[in-house]
Amino acid sequence: MGTIIEPLRGVHDIPPSRIAAWQFLERTTREVFAAYGYEEFRVPIIEQTQLFKRSIGDFTDIVEKEMFSFVDQGEDHITLRPEATAGIARAMISNGLLRPGRLRVWCMGPMFRRERPQAGRYRQFHQIDAEAFGFEGPDVDAELILLSARLLRRLGLGGVRLHLNSLGTPESRTVYRQRLIEYFSAYETELDEDSRRRLRANPLRILDSKHPQTQRIAAGAPPLAESLDPESKAHFEALCGHLGAAGIEYHVDQRLVRGLDYYTRTVFEWITDSLGAQSTVCAGGRYDGLVAQLGGPPTPGIGWAMGQERIVLLLEKLGAPIVAEAPQVYVIASGDRAERAAFEITERLRDERPALRVLANLGGGNFKAQFKRADKSGARIALVLGDDELARGAAALKDLRGSGAQEECPLERLGERLGALLQLDMATTGKA
């Protein structure tokens, strides 16, 4: 027997026992995006490394430390995507989709960052991503935040808080950047190593430092609001007004800067206290200069990303009532003729009623063993085939979850009778 091959550090399997929460999240996501008119978009998992260096920024943690990058056989520099926004913006340009004007899209899938693995943080992780292109006003900022709020509500996740800030335009950030350099330079020897490296290249990232000493120094830094340009102030005030009118509570957080260089004006995070250090479950903001930075026409944009692993952890932690889709019918067959006929009968049932979930017993076994498997499967009804029943052109239907009653049904009426029984079950218990 060979050595067991374990998964790579920081990646994880999702077994069938945990898949119900993932399916619930994905199904609910599709329904909410459809309600807002957002269309699904799919982009590659691998991109040119230069895409992320130009968009995310050379002095971000992602580009400096976390990207999975390599040179392939053709000597192309390739990176597994660490986030979705840059790839979607690139795809908009590559496919000429920005010419008509306004677009609302979303995507879902795996991302990759070489981070230190911990609960809710993996090297391969999954995100839900929403993006809107071509909208300048604060109304789309509000819509995207409202969309994320509705999705969290539909998932049954309370206790999350919305934090907001405005980073202003690149011009106002240049002014603020100089003020930060002057402020932090006085404490340079007391800053952590990463912050000293960023001091003159990207001082806003120092505000986002998790180092305790640096955090204490950053607490006295000049607030960003003092350097905001009038248009950005008006944009942010209008956004807050939209959210207030919609009944969304929020907290203005002057230290919220986000970790990607492409953000402008609005940035936001949904935060929970239920997941320890991994408190952010959804975050995003505006990136009005990103499309032009990647070679496209000047196009405003805004988006957010939601970590699926963290949402699933939250669903499990809060005990959300998620029910796995068990089979509705379990087919039990005993006897040579019955076992052969079971395949034909189960396939015919699936043809007649495509929505019917039918699980066939495989591997033989006596009636007692097969009924045990049927009960363990969670099926509502056992369809029992024996040679004697088949000789009469019938099968037995046994209620496994209710009265336990058993009846005999002609084979040609099985689909009709099962449909009636399961509809009755839906009417009385709310389940199929």
C-alpha cells in the first residue's frame, strides 16, 4: 500500500456532508442577483501576471507576498487569480463590452493566495463577486450595498455591521499621501518592517496594519476626510443619504482603506464578531480609474467580493436551518428478476418525472439491509420490488417518514402515484 497523498497546505475538500450549505449559498446568490438584474460572467482562473501588478499594485501584500505566479513552457508569466475584479475588467476590455455603456455582472469561483492558513482563510478559496461598470453617481454604490445586505438577510445572517469610508479621487489621495508621509516619518523607527517599507511608496496601507504598535501610531494620523475633494464629499454624503433612506445602518470608519491600490472614493466592509480574526465577510468599493489603467476607455466601476468559506462557516456557526436534498424515493429490489427490472423502472421514473430524486439500491443485500440503507438515505418513500410483485405487474410503496403504511401500485401508475404522494407530503410538511 502506497503512502497516502494529503492535500496541499491551505487547500481543502468539501465532502457531501458539508455541501448543503454551499449549495444553499450558491442558489440564494443566483436568485438575489437575478432579482437585481445582474448577469453572470465567467472569466479565466489564470491570467497574465502583469494584469495584477498593474491593477492591484506592486506594494500590496497580494502582489509582494501572496500570488501564485510561474513561468510556463512558452515563457509566459502567469498568475492564478488572487481576486476577480481585475480579470473582469480585463474581460470587459478584451471583449469590447464597454462600448454599449452600462453593465452589471457577477461571478463565482476559486481564487488563490499564498497566505498563512487559518479558519476562514485558505490558499485556494472561493468568492462571490459583483461588479457594475459605467455608473458615475452614488446610486449604484447604494444599490450594490443594498444587494449585499439583501443577500446576507436571505441567508439568515444577522449580526453583521456595515463600515463605510471614502478615499476620494487620486488627486486628493496624493495630497493625503504626502500628509501621511510627513506624519509617519516622525515615527519611522517605531513602525513595523512592512510599514517602514511602505512609508514612501504606499503610506495609506499603514493605516490598515495589524501590528499593535503601528496601530497605536496610526490612531493619531490625520483623518482622510480633511483631504477629500468637494466632489468626493458630496458623493459620499449622497451615498449615506441613500442608505439611510433604505433603512441600512452603517458606521463611517476613517481608518478603512482596503488593501488594493485601484480603489477610489467609496470603500466598505461587512463585519462580524462571530469568526474571530477573520471578521470581514464582504468588502468592496469604487475603482473609477481601473479600466483606463488597463488600457480601456475611461469607465467608472464599483464592485464587491464575498468570501464563500467565511459565509459557510458563519451559516454553520449560527446554526442556519439548511436541509440537504435527500432522495425522495429509495428503490429496494430482491430477486434476480426484480434486480434486473429495477434499472428499467428507475430510469422510466426519471424520464416521466425529471424533478424526482430517486436512489437505487446497489450491491444487493436482503430486505432488512436494504431498508436500513433506505432509512439512512433520508428518502421519504421506499419503492419495493420483489419477484412476486413483478409477477403481478406491481411494486410496493412504503412510507418511511410518516405513518409507515404500505400499499401496492401497478407499475404503469408508479410515476403518477409517487407524484401524488410527494405532493401530498409537500402540502402537509412543506418538504418534498
